[in-house]
Amino acid sequence: MSLFDGAHGEFNIYSGKASDVARQLAFAGLGFIWLFKPDGADIKAVPHQLHAAAVVLIAGLALDAIHYLAGSLIWGGYALHYRAKAEDAMGEAPMWPFWTLNCLFLAKTLAVAVGYVILLLYVKAVLYPASA
């Protein structure tokens, strides 16, 4: 196994775990937002400051789904295209799928991070209101 193959395998392990953690954090953040909804009230009763966090966390979950769907379609299509060719006739995989999927990975991870920054700012404002 080459150094690249080893590094790429490690990247796949850590990016997969990071995706799992980001997904769990997005769901936990949405659950946290749900706690601020008064009992018996509809979703519109969530404090206005948390709407942006909810939107960004939901966007992170949508990007997560798009990331895995795109990956399965891209690599499935690549495998179908080359299924009848000999291993040595396939050549190297193109780079654009790596960059496309890496951009989706970064976008979903950043969306969840931004959602948590908004949540933390809200909690800080609730716990430590500005002095009048």
C-alpha cells in the first residue's frame, strides 16, 4: 500500500466519523431549540433568535444527505462505466469527484458549526444579559 493509499484511508475514516458527529450535533441542536418552544405552542413560538440556528442546522442535515447521495451516484456511475474494463485499463479516478465531495463535506460541517455558534451566542445572551 502506498503512502497516498494509507493517507486516503485515514482521511475516509476521520471524515466519516466527522460526518457522523456533525449529523448527531445537528439533531441535538434542533432538539435544544425545541426545548425553548413553550408547551402546547406550535413551532412558531420558538424564540426568534433561534430561527437562524434552526435553518442552518437543517441546511447542514440537507447537505449531509446531498453529500452521501452525490458520493453514491458519482462513484456508482464510475464503477458502472468501468465495470467491463480490466483494472489496468481504468486509469486513475478523476479528481473532480474528490473536490465536489470534499466541498460538500466542508459545507455541511461548517453549517453545523455556524448553527452552534448561533446557539452559543443565544445561550450567552440568556445567561448573561447586557447590563442596562
